[in-house]
Amino acid sequence: SRAWPYILMILSLSDHNAKLAQVLQHFQEYNLTLNEDKCKFQDQEIDFVGYQISSQGVKPLNSNIEAILQLPDPQNVLQLSSFLGMTNYYLCFVPAYADITAPLRLLLKKDAPWDWTPTCQAAIDTLKIKMTSTPTLAHFSLGASTIVTCDASAIALGAVLSQIQGGRELPVAFASRALSPTEQKYSVGEREALACIWACERWHTYLYGRHFILRTDHQALTSLLATSGSGHTPLRISRWSDWLYHYNFTVEFKPGKLNQVADHPSRVLLAATPGPDLETENDLVMMLTSSLTTVITPEEVERESGNDLLHRAVRQYITEGWPKTVVDNLQPFLKIKDFEWHATTGVSPATLMMGRNLRLPLDKIKQAEPFHTPAAIRHKVQQCQEATKQYVDLKRGARKVDLVPLQWVRIKRPQAGDKLRTQFSKPIQIRKQVVPATFILQDGSKWHSSRLIRVAAPPQELEMLAGESWDCATAGETTTENELANLCHGMYATQRPPRTRARPHRFTDFVTDFHT
């Protein structure tokens, strides 16, 4: 069996006594006994899993900080890993932790030589100074205004979760992480946007369903991440902006010189190269606050829907009937009222009138298959391409393709070219089939099947004598009756005389008559 310690935040003495009575009653039911010497009641501050917790907030234990300060400088990779593991436990108290430890993480890389440089020693000294001056983190309050301050440098991301409590902005948690080699190649605006996305994901439990201020020192993001932004937006930032829309936030610009806490990663160690991402502990904010209920409950949705004037009007009209005219904001609901299920008849008015279920545009959307593997996706794409090709062939009037490579064909050219040259080429062999209706011939030309006529293979001696303008008139006895019929397919005679020069002659006659 395992016991999970937790903390309940009590606001009054009466509430404290009531909760304590419930706990002791459960202990009695399960026959559990407590050691009175180890029990403490009504303490104003307690030490809990390495933290000192009071009504003012949370801070690290002084004994643990002193133990970290007394550690000698690391002499090998094992000692460096142990040192970073101890300091990483208080990550949420140290701003720009990922940026400060960047040169130290380089030594932890695989096959990296141990080279203790002055930069590494400066990182150790800076980290120890930061540990001695850690701020007291305030408790997260459900009713206070929440602010998320984000910033990014070339090697790391930094963020601060703070709240306005008692007229002051108090930090609730700090967070930072290193950038991967791919993320380092992002532009400045993309790194700043990535910091905003990462901070919102990290503190999703405290931000979702509540309004908060998203503060950044990149002024362009105030329009790129806001719904009112206009103009060209990079695709990556556009996708991130769409993802942020399920949060209720206001983007606020704060210059870097005034944004000292979150802007710290961009001010130091810019020449360092980041190592792997940090394996950080979860924030202590979740453990130290009072038990958070579900962000949005069904009862709250029902209550807010009842308070909304638009929803109340729609519900009233559905129950009592729709009038002939409604206000402008109810016009979309009026257009679809005939498709709604009616309580009296059990079907929609449109179904009652037509005698069948009507197909709406949403019904045409095919349900996605449960499994989508890369092979299945490629197969679906190939099927769509083949269906599109068949549609194009039918639209062009293409006949059923019965040609295969190595067969002999004649090419029916769009125009003859000269009077002594037929419209059909010499027999030529098919070399390759590109698509079901397109072929590549031996001379390298590509033709559609509608321009190819299959013929018998010519004798070898005639094949050597045949030229480019070879036709049925020069082939002699090699052109059979059936082949000639295939060649003449689509050709017809007209009873009308040629009228090619009719208009020029009429113009000449007009000029002659005018002058005479």
C-alpha cells in the first residue's frame, strides 16, 4: 500500500475544525491510530516535501538551500548530474533556469569531452546566487487577475505565471526550457510565439476557462496572435494563433527593459548552444492550491445559457412556435427551424411535408475511418487520382484504351501540314505507358490514346525504307483494307465547294466596282 500526502487550504478556524473532524472520523472507521507527539494542529506554516508553506506563499526550505550552497564544484559528469538534479527540484523558483544551465548541459551530452571552462564556473556561481535569493511564490487564487509573461532568446524560453493580489503583482510560478536545434532556427517572432504557446500549455489547468493577460515584449505579436490581426501572417504563427483561440486572453505589449523577469533569457549567454530539453518536475502550484473544481461544469453552461438573451429567445420560440419575422441576430436560427425535431409530431416540419428525411450538407461529409495509416492514405490518394483521370478522359471523349506497350500505332496529327502529306504518321512502336490513356512512343514523343490508331507491324524492309512522311499511298501492298478503313475513320466528304477565298474575292470585286 502507498499513502499520498496532500494539503488542504483552510480559510477559517471553523472550517479547519470541520475538516479535521471528518479526517479523524475516517481514521476511526478504518481503525487507524495516530502518534500524538507527531501530530500538529493549527500551524501557521509547515515544511512539506522540501518546501516551506505559509499563508504568504511557498518558498524552499532554508536547510535544503544551505546544503546546495555547500556542495563542491562538480569534477565529473556524475557529480554535475547530481548537482543539476538538486537545483532542478526548485526550478519553479529560479527565473531563466534553462538559460543559466545551458553551458552545463553541454557537458552532459553523449561523447562530449569534460572541459570545465570559466563559463561553466560562472553558471555554477550564478545558480547558487539565484538559489539564495529565491522569491516567495504566492498561492494561486481563483478570483484574482492572472498574467502570463513570456519571452524567448536564441537558446531558451522563459515564462512567469503571476497574479494581482492585494494590489500587487505576485509571482505564482516560474518556468523555462531550452530550445531544440530545430527551434533555434525559428525567426524571432516565431520563437516569441512559441514561448506563448508553451506557457499556455504548461499552465493549461489554471488558464482554460478564465480570462488572462498574455504579456510579450514582441510588439508584432499583439496583432498576429489577436483575433483582430490583419495582413500576411506566417503559416506557423497562423496555426499557433488558431490553437490559442480556445483560451480567453488579451495580448499585452511590454518592452523588454520593463520585462526583466521573463526577458532575462535574452540578456545572458546568447553565445551558448543549448543541450537537450530539460526533464523538469511538475509545478508545485497544483499541489499547493485548494482543490480546483472542473473549469466548466454542465450546470454552469446551463445557467449561463439561461442568462443569455439569444439562447432564451431561441428556446422560447422552439417551445411556443416561431413568428413570421424575427430580429437580425435570430435570422440564422429561423432558416433552419424547419429542420428541427418538433415535440408534437416527433419529426421535423420538412420531414413531415416531404415524407422522408432530408439530407443536409453535413450528411454529405463521409465519416472518417477509425485507422489512418500512411499506406491507407496513399491508397486513398491514388484512388482519387484515378477517379479524376477517368472523369477527364470521359470529358474529352476518350475511347476505351486497348493499347499496350510494344504495339504498333499510327499518330493522327491535329493537322496534315502540307498537301502531299497525310494526317497519319508512319507506324511507330509504343515504348511505355505513362498513365492509363497516355503513351510514350519510340521517338520519345508523348501522345494521348485518342490520337493513336493501332495497326499491324510493318515488314522489316518497309520499316527501314519508311520516312517521316510515309503514308498509306507510299506503303503499296502493305496497307490492307482493314488498315485503310481504320485510317479513314472519322474522315468524310462534303458536297459544298471550297469557300476559303470567298471573302477576299468579294472584297476585290467591291473595290473594282467602286472605282469603275
